[in-house]
Amino acid sequence: MEDSLLDLIFLSEKRKNTLLLLLEGPRDINTIKKTLKASATSVQPQIKMLKEKHLVVQDKDVYRLSEIGKIIAEKMKPLLDTLSVLEENVDYWADRDVSKIPPFLLRRIGELGHCMTVEPQIEHMFEMIPEYVKNAEKSKRFETLISYFHPLFPSFYLGLAQKGTSVSLILPESILKRWVEEEYREQTRQFLEMENTRLMVCKDCEKNPTIVAADNFMGIALFPKEGIFDRKFVICFEPGALSWGKELYDYYEQNSEQIENIDIYINTP
């Protein structure tokens, strides 16, 4: 029974998509045809098979999921969403250390939806990634855990805050010590003194992913399993991704301390 249901569902895109469509609510045949972009002669035999396996029920001209069909379709969607996320950027996810993503969020990685990978081009290796900058400058709320040092970061995030964006930064202690070096110290002080900013230190965040949780996009840059950090980001824009990214940022914020004064980090070993 289980094997035949698996074959029934996953060996036909039309049957699979019909179940997912009916998970949203009952539909008539014309709506099903239009949504699946298929003819009645190609859809109706598939619906007939779903009815024969008691996954779909027909009420006059309207089709809906049976109780069994609803249970199956509800379990299908997270799996298919997860496969879609991982397959879209499979080389990235296969190469990265995901152990720093807490299990409760890793299990829900399908919520990211459509994402893209961005990375610095060889001719701009020492600049910030243009897609990152463009979206950050459009944000009104920008929260990030930064796992590596870039000489443009102190001035960039200060500039975001000066434009009115609410900016919260979490830095590992080793990175914070770079921010308070003489060359960047005044910018860090200015950032800390603004009303729309927060600066936090995480003392157990070494080799954690860089995380961006903004109101308009989320991003994550994981360390490779082998080799050096390459600043390659996955960037996502769908509402589910924004919520997922916010939960991940909040997870690390809970283990961070807000900084009121940077003096204790100056000239410390």
C-alpha cells in the first residue's frame, strides 16, 4: 500500500501538483486545469487515480482532499519545499558546514523558498558584494551576525544607521577587537552612540555563519567544510525566508551581550 501510494504521487507531476493545489482548498476542474496549465483529458485520468486511492473526493463538480489525502499532502509539502531549496543551490549546501544552524531551523530549511547565491567577483574581491549592498541600503531594519572582518564594514554599517535604518550587529570577540583598532575606532564609537543602533558581542561565535535578517531579505554565508571562508552568500526574499532568518539571528542574539562601552576591548590581548 505504501509503495503504491509513493508511486502514485511521485511518478506523476500532475498528481503531485493536484494534491498540493487541493491542500489549499477545494477546486473545480476548470480551476485545476487553469492552475496546472493542462487540458481536461490530461488531468481527469490523474484525478480518477487519486479518487480510486481515496486521496481525493468529488462533490458534484468540486474536488477536495479526503482526510487521508490531507494527511499525505501536508507531509508532502515540507519535503518537497526542502528538496527544492537544496536542489536549487545543491553545490553550495553540499560544500558547507551546516552544523551551526540549530536543528529546529535546519529541519525547516524548506521555508527559505527560492534563493540565489552571490559572491565577490575576482576583479572586485576586496569590495563588498554588490547584491548585498543594494539590498542592505533598501532595508529599514537590518540585523546581522558578522563572522569575518572586512575593512569597509565599520563605515558601511555606520552609513546605514545615519540614513535612518535600525541596525543591530553581533560580532565575535575576535572581530570586535579589529573594529576597535585605531583606524576604525571613531566609526565604531559613532555607531555605538546612535539611538537606532545596537552593538553586541558573542563570545562563542567563532566560525559561525554570517547571518543577515533584514526586513526585505535574509542572507547566510556558511563556512566551507574544507578550505577557507569565501564570502559566498545565499540570499532569499520570500516571507518564509525572512521569518526563518530572523529566528536564526535571534537564536544567536540570545547568547550575546550588548556593548555599552568599547574601551574594555581596546588593547586587550
